[in-house]
Amino acid sequence: MAAPSRLLIRGGRVVNDDLSQVADVLVEDGAVRAIGRDLLPPGAAPAGLRVLDAAGKLVLPGGIDTHTHMQFPFMGSRSVDDFHQGTKCLIHFINFCISQRSDSLLTWGNWLEMRSQTWQREEMKILAQDKGVNSFKMFMAYKDLYMVRDEELYAAFSQCKEIGAIAQVHAENGDLIAEGAKKMLALGITGPEGHELCRPEAVEAEATLRAITIASAVNCPLYIVHVMSKSAAKVIADARRDGQVVYGEPIAASLGTDGTHYWHREWHHAAHHVMGPPLRPDPSTPHFLMNLLANGDLTTTGTDHCTFNTCQKALGKDDFTKIPNGVNGVEDRMSVIWEKGVHSGKMDENRFVAVTSTNAAKVFNLYPRKGRIAVGSDADIVIWDPKATRTISAKTHHQAVNFNIFEGMVCHGVPLVTISRGKVVYEAGVFSVSAGDGKFIPRKPFAEYVYKRIKQRDQTCTPTPVEREPYKGEVVTRGSGH
Ligand code: URP
Ligand code: ZN
Ligand code: ZN
Ligand code: ZN
């Protein structure tokens, strides 16, 4: 990264989730120090101050990708984009780590296959209290590997609530997927279309409702990762209208493309779209999810970035169940959401900031240090040209993977300058990041945005027994007719 410096971002339209204003932003020592009109008199050029002209441009809080898998060991392979690629493409991301039934959680961090064993409950507590991990994802899919059953989910959600973490689920019915996969293979369907056919929308929607029901029984906040279907999104929207504390995360893939690609004639093209839950063949899905994101039924956006090259996908060339699951997204999330959300007229610039940054900062307890341009906040800022366009392509992207699911998409909304903790890390097509520049930000438990209502409900909504006079009449002897 370039040396620390003082920056003045001059004359841009500063956009937060609740307000836009034309202002200068002064950055010093990694934080925002002042916001206001004409912070620098015309003609003044103080030594050591770099001025970035943002007139006619937007000045946005840095994006927060809620869901990535960098250098992730999965399905017999390891995802090819690592933390360095991730740092190049993103200001912030919440990376998931994985552990299997026998692994210690402390080796990886915040993603686990969960059982209600005491040691895992203890390790979750250590992670939440001492290591800055405040979210745990449980799988309802991947039978015999990561899948947890309802009683284990109940135990995991109970522990999340106890330690002030947010419970996350991969919501798909693993038993039905296993049966569906057998059926497709028996029908001779071995290609990527089998991946969607064996796990239709209802498989995602059923698990989504089940997870919400269990979380509600525990009064634990719940976060549904990678919402892929209209059916699952409707379940989340209904639950929120019923008052549940539940958040839904569509991803760049589900907002930007669809599952018709599984029927593509070229095997590698179809295989590169394989992820779980799958993209849906209903082409109205991205519009539907974007509308729900725009109106508040869905809350954040991630990517689930988990990339495998064609030769890795080819592990499943004769059997779709062996194709490593995962697609790209980190580099293109902001542009795809701007194009399909803001340029299309579904949401405004403030809602864009909410769903790409602010809401994630609130849910994961980083707000207002992250997710807002305000005095005292970290200077994670993007100077954004809403009118410029770029065409997404694997030939020009900065990811290691050799395919891009958004190939050929023309997007309005182009980042001109990216500033991370007060340093310019990207400008005019040139990155200034080195391996190791990324920094882990510990997150505290009991995020108020999530837990205020939970705590209040525990105080006021816990059922109490009805006061009655004791029953004094006859009681039969057990087993006797009388
Ligand atoms: O297919 C996917 N989603 N790969 C990454 C692992 C996961 O389930 O999030
Ligand atoms: Zn998942
Ligand atoms: Zn295509
Ligand atoms: Zn994932």
C-alpha cells in the first residue's frame, strides 16, 4: 500500500444510507476527520495533503462482502482465489472457514459443522469472547459431511444466543438432495443440469422455513446466507412480516444471473455455474430478489465467492455431484448491484449503500466504524462514477479463476478510486496492495442492531403460568379404567 497520507476528497456527493450531500471529506491517519463544504480555500495547497477531485462523482462507504471463501478447501479441491486476490477486489469481506465433525473450531474461525458437544460450545464461546468472531454458519445440506439435524440446530442456535453471536444457515434439505441426486443419476442425467434438478426451489424453501421456526423457538437471531430462489425469499419476507428477527442475504450471482446456464451445451460453461443452493432456471428470479432487496425484505449482499478453475470443476465431468460447488462474485458485486438495482430504477443510491455496506456493518457489529462516511469512521471510501460503464470479462478481471459467470455484462457504475483505512489502494486501473495488507477486524458479540429486540423479548415475552386454585377432584389410578 502507498504510505499513509492526508487526503481531501473534494466536491463529491457523499452518500450514506440515510442522506446524500455534496461535501469535501478530509482523511487523516486512516479515519475521516471532517466533512463539509469548502474545507480547503480555493488555491490553497497545504504540504502533505493530497487532493482527489470528486466533482460529479459519488463518494461511497467501502463495500462489505458478507460472504466469501478465499483459499477454501472444499469437495476435494481448494478455491483458487486467495486472500491477496480478495484484498485487491474488495475493501472488506467476511470470510468463512470450515471445520468437519472432528475438527477444532479454533483452527479456522467462524464456520463450522456443528454438534451439540460441550467442547464445541466452549470453543464457540472462546471465539466470540476472545477472538472477535460473532457469526457461525451451520449447514442443513451436505448429508454425511457437514449436515446438521434439527436438534443440533436447536443446540447451536441456543449457544449462539447465549454468546451473542448471529446464527447463519445454509438452508437446503440435505436428505432430499441426496435422494434427488440418486434419482437423476439413475435417469442417466450426469451433467450440471442434474445439480439443479435434484434440489429444486422447494428444497431450499423448506429448510429456510425450518431454520426460521427453530430460531424462533430459541428466540435467536437468524441470518440466511445465499438466498437463491423466489420461494426462499418469500419465506424470509413472510417471517419478517410476522416479526421474526431474520435477515436474508442474496448474492451477486442470484441477483445478476440465473440457472438456465445449467442447460448450456458446453459442459465447462454449465459446470462453472454449479453452486449450492443452485441458481434458478426461472429467469425472473434476479428481478424478484432485487425488488425484495430494494424494499427491505432482504437485508445484505454477499457473493459466496468460491472459485474453482475448469480443471477443478472437471472432477465432476461424469457425475454432477462431484463438481466442486462455487462461483465468482467479489470483483463484480458492486457493479452488478448498481446496474441491476440502481440503474434499473429499483433502488436509489442510499439503499445501494445500505445493502452493499451499512446493513452488513450493523448486523456484524462494525457500525459506525464501517458502513458509514462520518467523522471518526474508518476512511474506507470509494469514489464511484455512476455514469461510466465497463464490460465484465474473465479476460480482464483481477481474479485467479479462469471463468466469470457475468461474462459480457455491461455495467454502469465504475470505481475510480478506492481508499482503505485512509490509503489509496486502487486508482486509474492500478492496484497498490501487497500480500498481507489485509487486517482482521475483531467483531464484538451482542450487536445492538440484532440483539436489542431479542433481549427485550426475553424480558417481556417469556410465558408465565396461569394462577389457579389447585384441582381438588377425583384422579383415576394410572392404567385402571377408573
Ligand atoms: O456452492 C457453494 N455455495 N460453495 C461454497 C460453500 C457454501 O455452501 O457456501
Ligand atoms: Zn453455503
Ligand atoms: Zn452463458
Ligand atoms: Zn458460502
